[in-house]
Amino acid sequence: MNRTFTVKSISRFTYDQLVKWGVSEEMAEYVNLLTLLFIVIVLVYVVHYVVRRVLRIALINIFKRTKIAFFGNLLEHRFAHYLALSAPLVIIKGAIPIVLADFPYAIANFNKLADIYMILIIIWIIVTVVKACGSTLREHPVFKSKPIDSYIQVIRIILFIIGLVMVFSILTGKSPITFFTAMGAISAILLLMFKDTIMGFVASIQVTANDMVRIGDWITMAKYGADGDVIEINLTTVKVQNFDKTITTIPTYALISDSFQNWRGMQEFGGRRIKRAIYIKQSNIKFLTPEEIEKYRKIQAIESYIDHRQKDIDKNNERMGADKSVLINGRNLTNAGLYRKYIDSYLAHHTGTNKRMTMMVRQLAPTANGLPLEIYAFANTTKWVDYEHIMADIFDHLLASARYFDLEIFELEGSGDVKPVRFLES
């Protein structure tokens, strides 16, 4: 009774003052409403500003003293701002019957709006804390490559669904059970609406559980034009920053429904594969005469190999009684074989190759473009620029070396017609 009397007294005081100043009684009700509303808005702004400043200063002091990243992330995500929004709620709830004293029929509706405001504030506060937790986890090495954003988005969806149920209950005055009953009737439509979200959530769990993709991984997905580093994994999309600095967005569920290439294994092992063939003209391949063998002995990288190999060949030919007046009889060295051995030796001594990984030169099936000699090795770095330099250095040398073995690299007819430019000597 006393509270009702006090509320009416405050509202009546401003009303009486307006009437004394010559405002008509009918107009005084509306002017009184606007005046009281203005006073409440000013009070709400002042209280929110003061509380926000106090909370912000408190969080800054706590962060400086403890050095705990969580408090710093609370500041970054404006926790003080959202928490301070709850302080004026007391003023708003208390001011509604005062401001609307002359309009009692509207009090109930404005009380409902205040309750809805309270629910939204609570949800915003919780979401802010969840975001701060997510940012803190991302800074930890264990969680740095995990799709934290996906789980944060799921929590936000759940919170907003709960908030929607509470708002529905406030507006209709019915139990939340009624809302879920109505939701059951339109569940098929809801599943269709949230199909991508549901599939993305399931995909995020599978991606994390199977460790298929991490933030920072280099992936290639030709279907979506993606070739670069994963910078974000959330509930519905995966963002890939390509090497040309463009951003490609891939549906999260595509990571489990489509094929893609993850280069993480190569990066972790410390070597990137070199797999490229040199095509030599087959008509240049020949058996070597003793005179030609002596010429090839001058190539230091294969000198010891020629000595060792020729001894084995001579013993075998002597045992077989091979007539060496014709080269095809018995076993022989070939220029292509020596070239392959030279490449083996060159790769083994090159400073840019990884000696712990597979390294070989293999002869592939002959083609219309010549005989492929494939170099299969690994660079000792995963950095793209350094890898390209190493590979170019290797093949520059091998292409230039072929002529020392009387071999020619295959080229299309007419490609050798252009003569090199010779600079005139001054």
C-alpha cells in the first residue's frame, strides 16, 4: 500500500507541477509521461556508464595482477559493457509503474518487455563469457588447431533457442512445454532450415575426432578451387587462404563428403617430394666401346662405379665366352645407364635433398616423346620458394649434363631452330 502511494505521489508531483504551469490536464498526462521517461533514460545511461567504467577498471587491474589471458579476453569481448547493461534493469523495473501511472493498462506489457530485456542481457553475458573462453583456448597449443568456433556457434544456437522459448513463454503466458509441442509439429521444416548447420556440426565433430584438418594446415581441394592454408573452421564453413591471398570458402561437411589433399604430413616430416621426369631420345642410347668408357672415367662422380661395374661385366663375359668383337654380345655398359648412375650420385651429394627419405632414379615405360628418366626424391625443406629453387637447380644441372653422355633431351621438331643471341665484343 505504501509502495503504491509512493509511486503515485512521484508521478502526481510532476503532473501537478505541469498543471500549475498552465498545461491542460489532458496534455499534462502525455507531457508528464515524456518528462518521466526522459529522466529514466538519463538515469539508465548514467548508471550504465558508471557501472561499466567500474567493471572495466576492475577487470584491467585483475588482468594486470594475474596475467591470466581469460580476463584480457573478457575485456576484448566487451564483458563489462554487457554486464553493466543489467544494472539499469532495477531502475527500469522500478520506473515502469511511475512513468505509466496515468496509463495503468500498459504497465503489464512494459513489464513483459523488461523481462525480455533481462533474458537477452543474460544470454549476451553468457555468450561473451563463452567467446572469451574460446579465445583463451585458441591461445593454448593443444587447442590452437582445433575448430573451437564450431563449438562456440553450437553453444550460441542452444542459448538463443532457450532465450526464444523464454520469450515465447513471457509473451503468451504459456508453459515452455507448449512451445516444444508446437516445435514438434514443424520439426521437418526446422530440420530443412537448419540442414547445413546440423551437417556442419556433425562434420566438425568428425573432423576433430579423426584429426583430418587443423587450422594452419595446407590443403588442396580442386573442386572448390582451394589451395592454401586453413585459417578458420566454424560450424558451416571452412576458410582457406590461397597462396594468391584470395579466400576460398568450403562447406564444412564437404571435408567428409568430398576428397581433398592435406599436406600436413609433408610439412611435419620436413621434406617435400620432387617427382619429375627427363625425356631422352631413345635413338641416342647405345652400348659403350672401351674407348668411350675411358672417356666417361673422367667424370669423377661415376669413376669408381665404372671401375667396379666393368670388372663384374668382364668376369661375366669371360665366363660366358662372349665374343666382344660385336658389342651386343655379353653384357655391356650403356650411356643411359651411366647417366642414371650419375644422377643418383648427384642427388646423393646435393645439399638440398633429404638423405633420410626415398631417393631414386627410375626408368619409366618408353613413350612417343622419348624414354622417361624419373627423378624421385625429397627436398630438405617444405618452404615453397626454397623447394622450387632446389628443384630448378637440380634439373638445370641434369639437363646440361645429358650431352656429356652423348644423350639428347627430347624436344618437338623445330624447337632447336632458334639460334642463341651472341653479344658483340667491344
